[in-house]
Amino acid sequence: MLIKAKKNLLESALTPESVYSERRTILKGLGLGSLLLAGPSQAGFFSKEAPVEVPAAAKRHALQYEKTSPASPLVLTPESKILTHNNFYEFGTGKTDPFKNSQGLELEPWTLSVEGEVAKPGKLDVWELINGAQKKGAQLEERIYRMRCVEAWSMVIPWIGIELGQILKQFEPTSKAKYLAFETLYDPEQMPGQQSRRIGGGIDYPYVEGLRMDEAMHPLTILSVGLYGKTLAPQNGAPIRLVVPWKYGFKGIKSIVKIRLVEKMPPTTWNMLAAKEYGFYANVNPAVDHPRWSQGSERVITEGGLFSAKRQKTLPFNGYADEVAGLYSNMNLKQWY
Amino acid sequence: MSLKKVFALALHIGVHLAALLPLVWLFWAVPAGELGGDPVEELIHFLGLGALRLLLLSLLIAPLVKYLQIAALFKLRRPLGLWAYTWASLHFFAWLALDLVFEWGLIAEEIIKRSYILLGFSLWLILSALALTSLPRLMRAMKGKWQTLHWWIYPAAIMGCIHFWWSLKSGWFEPAVYLLITLVLIALRKKKLLGATAR
Ligand code: HEM
């Protein structure tokens, strides 16, 4: 399916190189040069360059995939930032905790069981999917999507994955299948946040998420197995995670071990924790604020250093309204946030 | 110099170093990626937590003087309070400059609408008043009123803990520990506080 490139998404985040060097010259002229500008990887506190090298990622390897989305006008978030700025409370609540604490996660073998209202329940060998996808005709594709966190920051990520709908079809959902209930790995020995409520932010694990059947079958919804051309790093939800680009990031459940098709709306982790703050649908909606911050705009995590932060307006359905607004045409989105 | 004085001087230098060195460290840590690829949130947390710790340390001084009988320690309160204010202001600035990127309309809206931000902001205003009136000239001019104003440090500390609590998306453990410490520190000065407010 073609993802339309839209004018309003052309927010070029690029700053001309000349501006970077100009500022550096001024700072150097003030004699602040050595202290403020020096540092490992050449980038300084006030410099405009992305500070971090891509961390040597544990066990990531190159993937073969098809570039199906057209040349994207979106400016990609640098890989190093995608790898070191994560929410994955199973490894701690700080943004750098997942990167620091997840590298030892055992990824092989990994099975994803699909059960409930399906004619053919079964287990999916995830590595077979990753390595042998092409043989079965189920091609891995690259999808460049915006990712909007409920905390009002956003990234642009080149995911690699496969449409969830294509996978579900193999298990033949029955007519009773109205919703999907997803579950993350529960393994306290590997996930410190599951051992201790303090480390895990007081969440009851395993992390669970849900989608309505039509949302799951929508062609924009993918199960991702990689990003930036390689398999996923643990902190990004390796080896397989959900990506629903028009919903807040917490819907994108990571390191999935189970998908259950069900008749009734399943419970979801953040909704159980604070129902007034996080709904089941969690569609990106600038008109409905989080009780503790505005959702009208977002801080864009993109190229550049500490002082090149930018904000942009948040778009309804994260900019995918043309494709998905129809799914909710009869619903009051202020009520079903 | 008596031993007690040497001890007090060493502590004085220690306070300045303890408050300054972490800030210097940031100039290395941010570019080195120590706070992650996008350090904004970690930076806000680091500075907020530092401000609260320094604030509580300043409240620890009076009980310490009482139990250790070293009056010279009183001199640490001023630098601790001013450093707490510095860290709190940097915390505020990081939010203004790096998170909301000086979008004044949004900033005003957030301060008014979000109770944890409003609380943090009110607390920062209190600290501003306390920092300003710690100028020696103002101190002298204010006489007895100075002490009355500076009792506000106690409500400020409680507000800091609640601001911390409300800022969390989930969990409560850490702010609860800070609140408990604050309440203990207040309890240690119960008599003085009751006397002051009764006047
Ligand atoms: C001037 C107005 C203030 C604003 C706008 C403000 C804003 C914030 C924000 C945005 C957060 C982080 C919330 C998040 O995680 O998303 C935060 C956390 C925090 N703030 Fe403030 N704050 C202010 C004043 C203060 C003051 C004066 C103190 C202490 C003396 C303080 C102490 C803290 C602490 C301890 C945290 C929690 C840090 C952590 O989670 O590790 N804040 N504040």
C-alpha cells in the first residue's frame, strides 16, 4: 500500500551546516571553546551535532527487506537517539535505563503464540519469520513512520516489519474475534522492573495492550522486527513489537509473546494504572490534553544537539487521519480518548 | 584555628564542590551521551532532584548544630540554600528552553493549567524570595521579618516532594521517601516552628 506524502508533513528539520559552524566560531571567539565545545565524539554541550555514536548494539544483524514506502519527506531521527531514548519500564523508568539494562535479553528462540478466537491457533517461530519471510512470500517491508509518545515528544523511525493483518490471516480469525489482547514477555530474571515495583514504576506485569480487530487489520499496522536496516535492539522491543503509527507510543507493545483474539475489549496496562490519563484507543489527538500536559504540540527528537530542540504542532491521528479517521467515524473521540 | 573551625571550613568547601561539580560534569556527560541520545528529560530530572536534595540538606543544618554543638555549621545554610535555588532555576530553565523551547503561550498555559507545574512554579517563586532576601543588606533591613519569611523553607520543601510525586507517571516510592525525610526534619524543629508561628 502506498503511504501518501503530504505537504504538511514536510517539516524539514534540517538546519544549514553554515549555521552550525557560525555558532561554534562565536563560542570559540569567546574563549569558551575548549570547555564547552570539546568532548568525546567531537560534539560539545552547545554544539549542534547529535552527541552519541550509535551504540554497539547487542546481536543486531542486517535484514533483507523491500523499500515499499515512497521516498519520505520526513527527516529521520538519528539511529543513536532511537537506541538510547526509550520507554520500556521492564528495564527501568528512566529514558536511558532500557538501553543500559536490556542488552542481555535472551532473544533466541522466540515464539509468539496466537490463540483465542481463531480457527487455527498456533505458535509463530519469530526467527523463522525474520529470516525466512521471503520464502513464504510474506515480504519484510520498510515503513517510515512518525512515532508520537504520549509524553509529547516524537521521532521518525524507519521500521522494518510485516503487516499484522497478513500474519493474523494465517491463523484464521473467527467471526467472534472483535479485539486483540497482546502480552509482553514475563521473565523477572531478565527484566529487573518485573522483580521490583520500584524499578518497574509500580506497574503490574506482564505489560498488556489491545487493539480492535479493524485497527489490527489496517494496512498501516505492522509487527516490526527491525529498524534502520537491522533487527531490533532489545530496548526497542526485540525481537518483535507492534507499531500503530496513529496511536500514542505506549500502544506499541514490545517483545510480544502472545496475541489472543477475543470478543470483549481487553484490559490494557496504562489504562488500568490511570484510566483518566490513558484510554484504550489512545489515538493521537491534539484536541484532548493529558491531564498533566498539553497534547497540542510535541518536541521533535531529530538531528542536532541539546540546544537545537524544536516543537511542532501535533496532527490528528499523528498525520494519518486520511487513512484511519474512517475507523472512528461514529465515535466521540473526546470520550473515547 | 580550632578543630571545629577547620571542620566547618572543610564542610564549607565541600558544599560548594558538591553543588558545583555535578554541573561541571554535565558539560562532559551530555556530549558523551551519558544522559542518553536525547538528554532533555534526564537533565530536567537530574536538576530537579539535585535542587530538592540541596534544599533538604539546608534543612538538616539546624538539627545538626543542635546535636553536634558546632555553631559554625550554621554558616552552611546560606550556600546550601543559594545552591538549591541555582539548581531549581536551572531545572526551570531546562524546561523552558529545552522542552517547551520558549513558546511563551504554551508555557503560560502549562503553568496555569497543570497543578504539578503550578506547584513547582510557586515553590520556585518562594525560593526566589528567599534567595533575594539573603543579600546581607536586605537581611539587616528586614530584621525580625526576615526570620518569618524564611520559615517558608519548610512549606517549600513539602511542596517540592509533592511536585515530585505529581510529576511521576506511575509509582510513588521515591517521592514518599523524600517526603518522609522532610517531615522528620520538620518534626526535629517542631518546638521552634510552633513558637515562631504562635508569635
Ligand atoms: C519553576 C517551575 C518548575 C517547573 C516548570 C518544573 C517542571 C518539572 C518537570 C517538567 C518535571 C519532570 C516531569 C516529567 O518527568 O515529565 C519536574 C520534575 C521534578 N521537579 Fe520540577 N519544576 C519546577 C520547579 C521545581 C523546584 C523549585 C524543585 C525543587 C526544589 C523541583 C523539583 C523537581 C523534582 C525533584 C522532580 C522529579 C525529578 C525526577 O523524577 O527524578 N521542581 N519538574
